Amino acid sequence: MSEKEHIITPEMFDHLVKLAALELDEEQAAYLRRELNLQLSAIRELAAIELDADIPAALHGVPYDAGSRPPLRQDAWQACEEAEAIMRQAPQFESGYLVVPDIPHITLE
Amino acid sequence: MSICDLSAIEIRKLLLRKELSAQEVLESCLERIQVVDGRPGALEPAAITPEDERCVHAFITLTTKMARAQAAAVDRKIASGEEPGLLAGIPFTVKDIFCVKDTPSTAASRILANFTAPYSATPVERMLAAGGLMLGKVNLDEFTYGSSSESSAFQPSPRNPWQTARVPGGSSGGSAASVAAGEACLSLGTDTAGSIRQPAAFCGVVGLKPTYGRVSRYGLIAFGSSLDCPGPLARSAADAALMLQAIAGADARDATAARREVPDYLAELEKNIRGKRIGLSPDYFQITYPQADTGEYQQQPLPQEMRAAVLHAAQVFRSLGAEIIEDVPMPNTRYGIPAYFVISRVEAASNLHRFDGVKYGYRTTQTVNELQQLYRKSRGEGFGVQPKLRILMGMYVSAAQYSEQYYRRALRVRTLIRRDFEAAFDPAGRYRLDALLTPTTPTTAFPIQDVYGDSVLMQYADQLTVPANHAGVPGISFPGGLDGEGLPIGLQLLAPDFCEATLLQLAHAFEQATIDEEWRQRKPQVLEGR
């Protein structure tokens, strides 16, 4: 792995910011890019570990067996008692609808 | 000593004997809060005053009215001879990362500052059903992202009751500080990389990270969904056992909450520890630090005082009949933080996508013309730098072109970390440990603003606690002494899956055996003269 692959360039950073749906001022952007690159140098340590091909990925530490895992719920409709309280949390809410600004139409490539 | 300084176990006994009322207990805690806590954390910026510097600032929200109604109900039950519940009349605080119905549930973030939860998290619901008195919601690092509680959007952030110029640790800093200062007997925290154990160590209290799945995560505002564990902070192992008894167990609303029997933790507590096999690993006596000037990572020996405290505890356990097994290899400990930088960020980024200024929480007040702009401005203004850092890193390391090299590799390293524990605890293996004894943290509590801003150095504060989160195994931090500056040193015990009873039993045995040691007579700075 080359050194270059471990650096988040300003262009890559701007792309990430856009994907993350964030808006940053210059000072924040500079701080965040610097910290991301410092974190990447810590992560680099992982690349040096010898991993045998048979080592699986662990999505969680504790194994789940059938006895400890709760059964799946019935696929049945349940009333939500707090529906109104949940809707009241919306910043803008009208006649049962969440109100948002225009959603621009994008032509998919 | 005031009523609020009594243990939960003592309070329960006195209440059941009708020698004390729940309302008296509550008023004692409220008085303590009045004296030591100072102004609660708030979004509005205000200069830190000398008075602020002397206070604990554990709280964001006080729920006094609710607590008084709960206390009156407990007293009525006791008077009428009804069973009042396991936590009857015991005051507790809740890290403000849990939803509590009709209560502001902020995650210490501007983006949720106006959010009032429409339902309660399962562990909170269980504590209330058991008769506990909820005093309020306590401060933390924003969305739990930190190890000092300084990243909270609600300032002043919590301070360490032992020395208020020091951090209380984090992210459950408000929880640990509120318990250490006698504002509450118990607190409900969460631990994703050490966020219960590290602040417990810094504040001289007991903090238990249960096995992943032992306590339901329903109603917990998620950080790293495969790592997050709710658990107790308390002033003794017995109090932590009492609280765990109330909150542990299966929950139909959380598919990861294990359907395993919950033992009688209090009954287990008093068992003899003779014959228990307790391990020491050289890999927990080395710490890794990034060098500020070169950026290189170096391993250093653990500070002498921390090492001496661990060896003293080993000696105490040996004197109680436990067998100490030295040189247990845990070679992948040092990869805990690098793997965590990847796994936790991917999970955090995924969990934070829901905050968009549409469904709940903060929405920009600027005029916007289209939805994407609304998202960007609401998230840009609502999130602090720590959530933004996690979102960006999570997206980078899980991007299609980097996922194999970073995310998938980190998950495979996680397997290695888990295997270290499996080998150490294997009943048919070479070491056959009941528990591994380590320091909880590389240092004692550091000064406020000393580390904050250096996201790498801050993360390395969790290097001795995070392996247990990767592996899912339970861990407890308990006070093991004071350093030369009078700051608490935390000791950690780690055990096989679902062996919380062993951890509580060992910590309790250590407490009993060291009850007369000089350091146990010392009090936090904010309680001197009380």
C-alpha cells in the first residue's frame, strides 16, 4: 500500500463532505481533514498485521446461538400509540405530512 | 455524611425498615445537587466563571417534579405493605443518550436539543418500574463521541469531583461525576470503547460494561450498534449488582438482547473467591502513544503508579485465595484502537444519517430552496465537530474502493482480538482464567483542555478498555487507589461472556479486603468538609 493511498486530499475531502450532506466553514474543514489524516495513520497499523486467509470478519464479538437469539416477531401490524407525539417532533408538519422544500429532479445517468 | 452518601443497598434496607422515606432520600440528593453541581449544561455560550470551575456540572436536565412524584409513590407502597421494587427509593441519573418519555433527550448535541422523547429506553423503563427515582439526564460527549465529556454542545461540560480542573472522563462523564459527588447513588451509562469504565476510573467509582446483549439497547441513541452496551455506574460493586439485576435480560424490542437467564447477582456477590484464576497480561502493561512531533506510534511501559496498583490488587486477590496466572498473552490488544477507528466510524456514520432536519431535531433557520440544501445546512449547523469527524471517516473507510483494505480488514482483526479472550478464558485451555486483571486507563484523569482537539490522542485514552468492546466480553472498573496527586486509579477485570457475576464478586471481595486502606478514607474535592 503506498503512502499516497492513505492521504485524504482536499478534493477527496470535498467529495466526502458532499456525500455526507454536511456544510463546513473553512476552519472546520481544515481541522477535520487534518484529524482524518492523523486517524488514517493510526489505522495504517492494521495493514501490517498478517491475516491468514481463513480468518473471518467478526460483525460482533459475542456469538449468537439459536438459544440466546430472540425469535423473529410475527409479521403483524401493530398500532403505534405514540404516533402523534412522534409527528409533533417534526420541525414542520402540516395536515399529517412532513413539510420539506422542493426536491430537485435529477436525471440518472 | 448525608443520606445521599449512603449506598443504594443501605438506602434500600433503611426504606424497607421504614427508618427513612424515599422523599427524604430524594431531598438529600437534590440538596447535594444544589450545593455541588452549579449551572446545568446549556447551548447558549457563556464564559466560564471561577464559580463554574469549582462545580461538577453533571446535569443537562433535572427532572425534580417527576422524581418527587416517584418518591411519593414509593413511600405509599411501603406504607401499605406492597412490594416497592428492587430499586425502591434509590435516586439515579441517566446519561442523556437514552430516550425517556416526555423528557428532553439531547445526546448532548444541538441537533437533538429540542427533541422530547415519545417513549422510554428499556433499561430506564426497568429502573423506574423497580421503584428507582430518576433525578435527571446527565451530560456526556456529543453523541458519546469522546473520552473527556468536553465535546458536549451543552457547556459547561462536567468536571471531575476529585479535582474540578480535571476531566471526569467520558463519554459517561456526567454519570460518573454525579455518582462520585453523591448527587445520585446510581447512573445508567453506555460503553462503546470504555465509556462507562474510563470515567468510572477517573472519578473513583465502579463502572460495569456488561456482555454485549446482556442489557437491551432499545431506546439508546445509537453510536456503534455492534459495540454499544448500557450498564451501571455506582459507588460499590454491590450497588452495581443491584442495578444490573434490574436492567439485565431479554427484550422483545431489541433483537440483540440475549435470551439468557439473569443470575441473582447479589447472592453471587458474597461467594468465596478462593480458587478463582485471575490473569495478568504483559500486553496490558504496555501503552501505545502517538508522538506529537513525528506522528509515529511508540509503546511505553505503563506509568509506575498504575502498575503498582494492579500488582497490589493481584496480591490482595492472592491473599484471598485466588490463583494469579502471569504472562497471559493478549497480543492483539494494541490493535484495538486502530480497528475501532474503522468499525465504530462506519457504524456511527450509518447511525447519523437519520438526522436530517426533517423528521425531528434541529432544522436550519436559514432560507433554503431545495431539500439537499436543507440537509447540508441542518447537519452542518446541528452537528459539532466530533460527529462530523466520525461521519466523514466512516464514509471514507467504507467506500467501495477502500472497504476491503480498511473496514473488512478491521472486522477480521476484531476476530483476532476475540480469539485472544477465547484462548485466555478457555476452560480446557492453557490459562483457564476466570478473569483478567488490568489497569482501566493508561493515566489518571487529565486536565481539562489538555487533550481535547487531538482526536487521535483522545481515542488512545480507551486503549485498555476497547478490546472488550470488540470481543463483546464484560468488564468492570473499580477503584484501586489514588496516585501521587490524589486522583483515583481504576482497575479493570474482564471475564468470559455473561460472567458479570464473577466480575462483581471479585470487585466486591477487593473492596471488602481493602476497606481499611488509607486511600479509601479520602473524599473528592467537592465533598471536603461535608
